[in-house]
Amino acid sequence: MGKNARYLLAALWSTLAVLGLILAVLAVLCALTGAGEGRANLFFIYYSMFPFYVLLVLYLIAYSLCTVNLNTALSLGTRRRDYFLALQSMFVLCPLVCWGLAVLAARLPELLRWEMTEQFGLLQRLGDPAALWPFPLVGAGLMVLGCLTGLVFVRSRLWGCILLVAVMLGMLTGIVGLALVSHAVGVEGAGQGTNLVVAGIALAVIAAGEIPVRRYIMRYSVM
């Protein structure tokens, strides 16, 4: 399992590093174009949507892990059980790293003394990790769905496309859920209640998705 985890980490570190680079570039562009002074522009919009980019990237990362990376690892002699276990560590590590980047993105405007406006929305609430603690669970859920989409697509493109559409709708639901949490944070009791609902849905998706993921990986045929 250790070798598989290192293999997956080696395949993923560049993607996670690029996310950090994108955040840095957007922050610099916002500062240079006056977005920090309350001037809404294209870079400001991109920056405020950073948490949503993170969730999409997590989904795409998992899709790759369960298609290209899985096929390569098995062709090199990796045991399917070891790969599945190593995959679980990525389902934990990647959402936590991306959550950290999202929190950093939320803290930067305060550190740089930008003028905070309502357009920051979800990003502004992420400045307090305790306020939106289901974020990594949503990310992990999307990774499980991304992995499942890739495995199903390899077996049947029709069902893979159907699942892809369903996941996109689910992703929109998750994003709306996080947005609802961000608006409910200021209401006594409402924010925590919505947090629990979103976390419950994410955990249900993870639990239900892990079963077919394990089954498909154990029966995966190298191409």
C-alpha cells in the first residue's frame, strides 16, 4: 500500500501545486487591477469562485486516478487491493489540501486589507474553517463520484455519460448546499443545522460510492 500511495502522490502533487499557483496568480492580478479596492472585474470574479474550481479539480483528479493511473499501476504489477487502499488515502489527503487552499484564499483579502464585499460570498465564509467544516467532506464525496464515473465509463460509455450528467447535477447541489451554509452562518442555529445536512449527504454519497468503486477495481481488466 505504501508504494501505491507514493505513486499516487507523485502523480498528484503537480496538480495540487498548480492549484496553489493559480491562487497566487489570481491574487496578484486582483491586487494589480484594483479588485482589492472594491472594483469588480474578471479577475475578482475568478478569485471569488476559487472554492468551486477546487471541487471540480477534485472530481477530475479522482477520474484520472481510477482510469489512467489505475491501468498503469496494474500493468506494473500492483495488487488491486493495495491500490484501492492507497486510493482511500488520496480521498482524505486531497480534499484536506484543497480545503487548506480555499481557507488561504479566504484569508488573503483580510491579510492584504482588501475591501470585502458580498461578491466574495462563500469564499469570505471559508475564512473561518469551523463555519464550513463540511467542505472537505463534499470534496471527498466528489472524488468518490469522480472515481466511480471513470470506472463505469471504461466499462460502458453510455452509462458513464449518464453517471457524468448525474454527478454534475449532484455537484451543483453540493455547491448550492455550501452556499446555503455560507448564508446561514449568521443565523443562530441555522448554519450548524445546514452544515449537518450537507455533511450527512456527503457521507451518504461516500458510503454508497465506495462499494461499487471497490467492486469495479477488484474486477478491473488491464487494457
